[in-house]
Amino acid sequence: MEGPEVLREADRRQAENALQQRYGKRITAAKSNLQKLVLARELWNRASRSAENAVERDALRRLSLHLAVETGRLHQALADVENLEECSPGDAADLKVETVIQAVQALRSGAKQINPFEVLAVSPAVIEQARQVGRFEEAGRLIQLVTPLAKLAKDPNLLHDLASQSREVGRLKALSASVRRALEKLREDPDDQEANGLVGRWITFRLQDWKRGLPLLAKSSDAVLAPLAAADLADPRQPALQAELAEGYWNAAQKEQEAFQAGILARAEFWFHQARPGLSEAAQIQAVKRLEALDALRQSERDKRGAVQPGNVALATNGTQVEGVQSNGFALFDGRFQGGAPAASSPLPCQWTITFDKVYQLQEIRFKLGGWNQKNFFRYTLGVSPDGVNFRPLALPTEGPGFGWQRVQIPSQPVKAIRLQGVFARQGLRFVVDEFEAYCIVPKP
């Protein structure tokens, strides 16, 4: 019901079969992680050059993501999808859901490259994105596959989140099915009031397509929304009538189910803005109160998702703080790394909690391990929390030295705090970090 049209399944299968014939031998010959990653990157780059063939581009991306997941690079695979500029939200959600499902299926078959905590960490954000763009079947399937993993991990917070998402997806899925049935009925009887109400409410307030939705809603039997839609279609020019229409939408939203509230309030906001300049002083005060309430509601939703801000957000000047560091904690967030400058450190083992001034929608965490001893290396764990209380572990790279700059890419998700635990050092008894950074938008190399 929502989002762009998906590629036809027959065309997709045909493209996938063609790629298997073209790359099958190379895929079979790629035994090591490095060989698979090289081939995955080649396929991904080829997809970027297939601008005129959407079916082939989609198949190349899916095959590339499949190989990346086989090597345990789930975070990187999802980050690649996130950074696709020309990919629609619906197609991006499809790719992400399929990628995580593949990781779950690989875990079930005993694959050792897949980290179950990584799968659990990324799943809620992927499910939410699929829900937002109307991929209810896909979101529901992923919830079903991930829930047993959450039970094995004994993560009550995640289980609660998954149960809540499952209920919401179930409601929207049932509602979407009823709208499809109503569409079929309208093809037979365009004047059916009940069908006009179901389809009109969905198109108007879920898709926010006023041009197509309002005429349908006006033909419905809804005692509240049908008169509002008719008044809206009349395009009132008098400020008092515009304010009356806006207030009507505002009141309707308070009694409407959650799936349509945002759309109804968006229409109320539109008409409040139209009416405000020509209203009396007393009426303007009321309109301003409503607009301020809408701004506060929108800000609350943004706070839940997290702010998006360019550049490094882990700065002392932003209000970022750390607990658990024994020495030189201030050095973590000064925004400049200089050789020989004081480094933050604590005796091993240690746990540092980095707390931001607000919730950010993060995509990457960076920090420089080391101090002065270039022969040392460290082992650590990372966890993120959307509320500063409940932390979920992040899967970390298993290859490469634990020294120098560490880059941990994560699927875009709300983060209020990060927990960094130092667990081992080859030389010495202290965990040492020179600088710590976090990004909502991954900087280009």
C-alpha cells in the first residue's frame, strides 16, 4: 500500500539466475573472507554503474550483500544500504530486511561468522524502517525470526520492544488488508460509502496525498471526517473558516487511531498556518497555542528518533560527558588529537560510559586507542543505549589490530549513551584512549 512499486518477482528471479551463471564459479571459488569481500565490493560497484537497468542493479546489490553477510560484515552491509543516495526508502527497507533475515538463517545453520548480538542490535531499527514505509509483511517476518534469538539472549528490554513492534505491525497489516479489499469494492461500486471511508482515510492521512484522498473521504459516511474533507475541498479563503477547519482536524486527531493521527495533525497545521495572519488577536493566540503544541509533539518524536547533526557530536562543547575514566577524561572530547597530548586512561578492566547532551541518530563511532606505545594493542567491547540506562552490545571487527583509530559503523539508530569496556592490553595494565568521536552522518574519506 505504501512506498514505490517493487520489482516484479519474475524479473528479479531471471536477473538473479543470470548473475549466478555469470558469477557462479567465482562465488564457489571464493573461500576466504577476503576473497568474498573483494567480490562483494566488485558487485556493489557494478550495481552503481547499472543505472539504466533497475532489475540488474537490484540483483547485484542483493548478491553483494549476501556475500558480505557470509563474512560476518552485517553492520557494513547495512551501512552500505543506508548510504545509497538513489535508493527509495521502500527499496532500502527491503534490502535491509532481507540482509538481516539472511544473517538469522545463517545463524540457524550454524554459521560461526555471524554474531548473534550484532543481529539483535540492528533488528529493531530495521523493523521500524520497514514499518514506516509500509513493508508490514517483511517487518512481521523479521520479528518472528529475531524473537527466538532475543529469548536465548535473555534480553527483556529487546523482547518488550519486539512485542510492541509486533502488535503495531499486526494492526497496520490488518488495516492495510482491509484497505485493499475496499479498493476492490470501489472498482465495482465507486459510491460505496464504507469503502470510500477506508481508502480515503488511508490515502489522505497515511500517505498524506490530499489530492487523491480528500474526494474519497468526502464521499464516505464518516460523521466527522467527511464534512471536514468536504470543507477542505471547498478551499476556504476566509481566515475564520480556515481556523474552524484546522480546529476540526485538531479535534478529530484526538479521537483517531494512532495510524492516522500524524496525517490529520499535519492537515490541521496547514490550515492553522493559512488562517493565522488574518485572525483576530484572540483567535491568533489560540492558533499559536495549537502550532506550538504541534511543534512540541514533533520535537518529542524527533527526540525519540534522535537528532541528526553534521560533524563529530562527541564534544565537550556539546555537553558530552564520561564516567569511569580515572585520568584525563577531558581529553576524549576536545575535538582535536595531537601526538603527545594527555590520553584518557583507567586500570584494566574498566568501564566508561559516554553520555551525550541529547539523543542522536548515530551511524558511526570512532576512537583512537594507544597512547605512546606503538607495540601495544587492546581488546574492548562496545554497547549503545537509546535512553542512557539499557545498553545493547555491538558486534565488533574480529580482524585487524586493536591499536590506533577504530571505526565502528552501525545502522542508523537513536543513541543517548555509549559504554566502552576495556578488557585487555598486550603491554601494561591500563586501557588508553586518545580521542573519541561519534557521527550522525559518516564523513566522506
